[in-house]
Amino acid sequence: MKKAQIFKLGKSPVVVLPVRTWDKMRMKFEEMKEYLEMYNSASYRKSIARARKSKKLYTPEEVYKKLGL
């Protein structure tokens, strides 16, 4: 965080970051939020367990079709 600069705006400290650094941090926060939601969802964990037990394989064409690509 060498690029961060801290200023005071009134009594509150303000951090100024380059846009690129902020974008990277924001993406990381969103990813962490996604993981938190996944770990807290019992139904999601069950669906992952079911998928891992399943031995069904899909061809690339089937995947494209399912995703509507």
C-alpha cells in the first residue's frame, strides 16, 4: 500500500488510491463476499457435494448449449 496517501478532510482521515489499485481491491472484496455467501449456504454446499459425487461428464458442445453460448 505504498501508493496510498492519507489526508484529513475535516476530522476524518481520507485515503486516496490510484484507480487501478482501487479496482483490484474492489474485485478482491467482491470475490471474498462471494466465497462467504457460498460457505454460509447449506443448499450450495449440498449441491457441490452432489456434483462431486456425480460422474456425469459434459462435452464442450453440451456446456455451450447449457450456458446459451
